[in-house]
Amino acid sequence: MVSTSEVFCLLLVAILWGGTNPFLKKGTEGIEGVQKDNKLLQFLAEIKFLFLNIKYLVPFLLNQSGSLVFYFTLASTDLSLAVPMVNSLTFLFTLLMGKLLGEEFGGKRAVLGMLLIMSGVTVCVLSSVSEMDSAGAHNTSDHYIPLD
């Protein structure tokens, strides 16, 4: 059965990933102006530009903390629920945060897409819960480790 803490952790991951995407985009503004003679120097100059830019670094670190939460949550969460839930909600939070920052929203199609995303996530969560209920949520035989 999907626990409340697992759903909360997956929701937190989606917020950290989706909520930081628009800030990462804003943090990279100006990188086009970084110009070097060869590809290696260009790459190093761009890395320097990004990691000395607080507008990029803070959202990047928050985004990566979402990856850590996701990694640890996968140890106890069904993969067939975790991946679609987090990926779809990440898209939703990216749209919402972008709108809060004044980016173009996408109109009626974006709203319809968000409703479909929420419907799909709801179906995933409910089917995960009902599968566990029908299998016997109190069945602990799967976790039995013989001592002999």
C-alpha cells in the first residue's frame, strides 16, 4: 500500500523538480555571451558562469535535493507509481511556477493538460492502493526472512 509519507515525498520531488525549472531557465540568461576559442575552454567557461551565478546555483541545488529524495523514496515505493506520478506532476509544477513568474501559460490547452495529468495521477494512486488492498495489505509473508 502507498503510505502517506511516500506520496508526500513524491509530491515534494515533483515540487522541487518542477518548481525550480523556471528558475534554472532564468539563471542561465546571459550564458550566450560566454565565448571562448575552443570547445573545452567554452565548456569550462560556461560551467564557471553557471556555478558562480547564485540565480542558477540555488535552484540547481534545490533541484538536485529533489533527486536525492526521489532516490531514497524509490527504495520503498512501487516504481510503476513513482515514475509516472513524479514526472507528470513535475510538468504541472513547472507550468504553475512559470505562470507565477510571468511566463506564457499555454491557455486552455495547458489547463486541459493539467486536468488530464491530475486525473492520471489519481488513477495511478488509486489503482496502487486498490491492488494492495486486494492482495491483502496486512499480509506480512512477503517480508519474512527465515533465520535457519
